[in-house]
Amino acid sequence: MAHEIAKLLLEHADTFLKRTEAIKSALALGMPLNEIEEYLDWVDLIRRQPNRPQQSEDPLSKKPPESQMGST
């Protein structure tokens, strides 16, 4: 439950100062730094894709589909 709260804080932090405080709070709630980084990367990716509908999937709870795993 603490990680879900931390993710909400991180997701809604829209300024540098809010993000800094959200990171501190997430760490205090026991979320590992590497998970915080991965989640913020995912949030940034979603925010850069305005034409894409909002995803409710958490990147840390689900693996990407096989088709998105670097097929060349």
C-alpha cells in the first residue's frame, strides 16, 4: 500500500520542487530508489505522448508485450 501512495505522489508532482518532495516521501515510505527512477521515467514517457490515452498500467507491475521488446 505504501508504494501505491508513493506512486501517486510521484505521478502528481508536476514541478521540480514537488517532484523533489515526492521522491523524499517515496523513499520515506520504503520505495527503493531504482523503482522511483523507473516509475518517474514511465511517467515522463506517458506525459510526452499527449495523443495516447492515459494508461492505468503501472510499469513495475507488468512486463511489456513481446512485440515491444526491441524487435529489429
